[in-house]
Amino acid sequence: MGMARGGGGFRLLVLLLLGLACSNGGRCSWARTTLLPQQEVEALKGIATKLNKTDWDFSVDPCSASGNWANSTGFLISNVTCDCSFKNNTECHIIRLELMRQNLSGVLPDEVVNLTYLRYLDLSRNFIQGPIPASWGDLPVYNLSLQGNRISGILPKELGRMPMLKSIQLEGNQIEGPIPPELGNISTLQRFFISANNITGELPSTFSRLTNMTDFRIDGNSISGKIPSFIKNWQSVNRIDMQGTSMSGPIPPEISLLKNLTELRVTDLSGPSMKFPPLQNALHLTEVVLRNCSIYGEIPYYLGQMLYLKVLDISFNKLTGKVPETFGGMAALQYLYLTENMLTGDFPSWMLKNKASNKVNMDISYNNFTGNPPSECQQVNLNMVSSFSSSNDNLLQPCLRKRLPCTTRPRHSSLFVNCGGKSVSVNGITYEDDSSQIGTSTFVLSDDKKWAYSSTGDFVGNENGDYIARNTSKLTLAYPELYTEARLSPLSLKYYGLCMENGEYTVKLHFAEIVFTDDHTYSSNGKRVFDVFIQGAKVLDDFNIKDQAGGAHREITRTFTTNITDNTLEIHFYWGGKGTTAIPYRGVYGPLISAISVTQTGRNHHRLSTRVVIAIVVGAASFTVILLLIAFYFKVFSKKNAKGNGKFVSYSKPLSFTSYVMLPAFVLILLFL
């Protein structure tokens, strides 16, 4: 009897606890009286069909959060979220649909518009193809994300009537054509991400109406025209990314009105030179990237007074003068890139006091400093290669001087490097070890001092990004050992052949895309695009390894002929802001090189270094003078001898004056040969 009462009380307690648990959001279908309208159930079925999603169990209530209706495993997210508070908690509606990293294929479903209460739609990082349906212009969503798919076609102008849209994320697709001016009608829009597509044309003037804009990113598109002055209307904007477009400068002075700006990235602008844009009013800037924008003049001192500035990249410009002393006191600074400018004066002494514990990465290579030279080219996290103006000052380390001159007799006529990998032997040729892990602001000289590399840049969005790519699958290539690893760079990577004999060379560059895949997953949607220069001349423009090789994990070589005239070979890999940057995850982009082979095809005998030519000419001239003096002496002596003895005995025909001149000339020719 007591046990019966005890058992009944236990069952009552269990029911009470389950009832409390299921009352939270109405998640337990057996305890709920709320229902999802049939229209939304049918919409889900249509969505599943269009996206080839087969794991939804329609015998289970989609709002139950059970089965596969709510599933987040690691990076894989498949969630249907309902709000069951309608009609006194008797009716549910789907408000959020998240199907991320599912590798879903198919096309974007029109049926989504039947989810009339939907506020968040995220189908990012899948393998969805086809255009964006024009019918989606009626979606009541706040956030729309289709990042990292294969969406194609044009942007439908109907999206301009989306009534409540705050964020649209279309980065990393294949959308083409111009941006419809109708999108400027979305007065609620705050975040516009369309980087890494095939967008053309100019930014619509209607975007001047988007006064709620906070985050604007258009990297890697062929958007043209000038940066519009209407950005002054975006008073709330905190981030602007315009890297690798076809836009031209200058950056409009109206940018000074954007006081809430925290991140600014504008790179690779065409058009005229410009002065440094006025940013002194943006007191909360954390990242400034103004790379390759033809900026001239001195670096503004106020940059060194910005309390929150972590990243400053003003490389590949025409900046002159000294580095402001205020830079030495930047407490928040983590990355400083001043490479490839025309900075002068003494080398900043405060930079030489940098310690590894500070974790401040600085690259000041390729400038025109004249005083206070350091004793080496790499000090902790500071890259100083080729940072001094003189190439002939023997008091400087060779690596500090322009073009890294050879101070000994040139002795190398070939070069083989396994970029990013260990030493390997292929067909009897040894490709040297290049497995150093560092690359943010780095100059690395090989053990035999035959070659070196200089690496600049950090991976945006991935502070721990690796500078070596490693293949994780089996490579079915002729020489997989050359392609198992590869060196990466987020900005600029230069390889040097040092103390090379002058002459004509064949340069062979070995590539294989080992990061992206070649299957029907979102990892296959990545696009790596970069440029290659040899001896300063561009030899590959917007090079895409995967496209050129016909797929991932396939090798491809590119062969070039070049001339070395000053005993130094330079091969430069440069990222111009194009391609994807967030597939398979953020911070994956930039040049990749698997191996380099360089062989001499012909010696250049008439392009000796200046010092060698001078030495030969002086020596030959001295030799000529000596011979002429000897000839003169014998001529005078023979005459005196004839006068004194009354006769002259000749044992052979005397040399003519012309012969005395031709002899040293012949010797000079032999010296050049």
C-alpha cells in the first residue's frame, strides 16, 4: 500500500518535471497543443527537395527540436527554430532556418517565401547552384546569408523591396553583372557583403541612401569607377573593405567624416597618385590597410597617436620622409607593414629594441634609409631586407642593400627549392629544404646562403594562420614529394637566387592546389588568385592554380626565360585582394608555391658587374702603356746602338707600332671571353 502511494507520487513527480521541461518554448510535441501550419510544413518539404536534404524526418514535429530538426555538430549546423508564442501559445511559426556546412546541392528554393514569419535564413558554405529567385524579394528576413556557394546569375532587382533586411551576405559565389540600383531602397540595410564574386559596373548612386550602413565589403570584384564621395552619408559605418577591385583613387576627403570607422581596407587602386587620406577623426581605428594605392608624401604623425590601432599596412606606396617617432609608443600595435616605399633618414632605433615577447610584427623592407644601419636583416619579428638606399656601401650587410648584391665571386648557375617542404631528391636533383614555419615579417637565408625568401603579411580573420599548406590526401602525381607541402603568403612573398652567374636562365614554377578540394563540397568553392613577377616583370596575372591545372591536387608548371644581370634573381608572389578569403574557413587566401627550379641556359659574358668591368679596363690600359713603353725603349736603344757601332743587326723583323697596339687589344678580348 505504501509502495503504491510511493510509486504514484514518483510518477506524478516525473510527469511534473517533464511538463516543466516541455513548457520551455513548447519543444515536446507530445505535451504541446501548438501546431505548425501545414503551409510551412509543405514549404519545408519543398525546400528539402530543392536542396537534396534527405535527413529531415517529417513524422516528427519540425518545432520539436528533436531528430535532425535541431542538430549542431562541430561546424555542421542544421537548425529549424520556431516561435510558438502565437495565439496564446497555440500556434508555431518558423523564424530561423540555418543549414550551414551541410554540403547541400541543388538550387535555391522558391518555397522559402512561404515561411512568412522567417527572420533569419543562413545557407552558407554549401554547394548550392543557380540564381537567386526573384520571388525572394518578398522574404521578411532580417538576415540573409548565402556565403560560400556557387550561386550564379545576376542580383535580382526585386531584392530591393525586401522590407526588413538588415544584413545580406553573398560573399564567395559566382554572381555577375552590376549591383541593381534598387538595392539602395533597402533603408534598413546595415551589412552588405558581396566580396569574391564577378560583380561589374560602378557602385550605384542610390547607395547614398543607405544611412544605416555599418559594414560594407566588396573585395575582389571588378567594380569600377571612383570611390564615391557619398560614403560620407554612412555615418554609422565601422568597416569598409574595398580590396582588389577595379576602382580608382583618390580616396575621397569625405572619409574624414566617418568618425565611427574602426576597420578600413582599400588596396590596389588604379588612377592618379594621392596624399594620405584624412583619418584623424576616426579615433577608434583598429585596422588600417591602404596597400598599393599610389599614396605619396609623409606618413601622418597622428597615426602613431591612435590608441587602438593594431594593424597598419601602408606597403607598396610612394611614401617618403621618416617613420614618425610616435610609432614607437603605439601600445596596441601588433602588425606594421611599411615595405616597398621610399622612406629615408636614419633607421628607426625604436624598432631595433623590439622584442619577441612584444609580439609586434614589423616589415620595413625595400626602403631608402641611409643611417643607423642594423647588423643583420632579420631581428626577432622585424624584416629589414633591402631597406637601405645604397647597393655599393660595403659597410652594410649585403641583405640590407638594394638588390642583395653579391660580395664574392658569383658561383651559382642553378637553384632548386622545395617550397614549404623538406629536402627531396627528384630525378637526381636535390630540392633544398624550405620548411621554416615563420612568415609574418620574415627574411630567411638558406644555410648555404645560395637563396633566401622574404615574407610579409598576416591572414585576416585567422591570427594563427599557417604559412605552410599540407596535403592531407594521397596525391596521384608523378613526383608527389614536391607537392605535399607548399609555402603560403597572405600578402607578399619573394624568393631570391643569390650570387648567381649572370646570363639567361629558365625559371620553372611548380604549383598544385592542395587546400581546396575537387568534390561537391563547400571546400571546392575556394578561388585562389594571385600575381607573379620575375625580375620585376609581371609574368602571371590573376593566376588561379585550380583553374589552370583543371582541378585541385593536380600539378601544373609554368616556365619562363629571364636574364640575370646583377647576380641576383628575384621571384615575387603577390596577393592583389582577389579570390575567396573565407573558404573552407576565414583566412584562407593568397599565393601558394610548391617548388622552384632555376637552370642556366646561356652565360652572359658581356654583362659583367661594374666593378669587374672597371678592373679589366684599368688592367688592360696599364698593360697597353707598359707594352708601348717597352716598344719605345727598344726603338730608341736600337737607334743608339746603330749610331755607336755604325751598323745594326736585326735577328727578326721588328714589330710595327700597330702590332704593339693590337696585342693588348687581343689580350682584352681574351679576358672578356
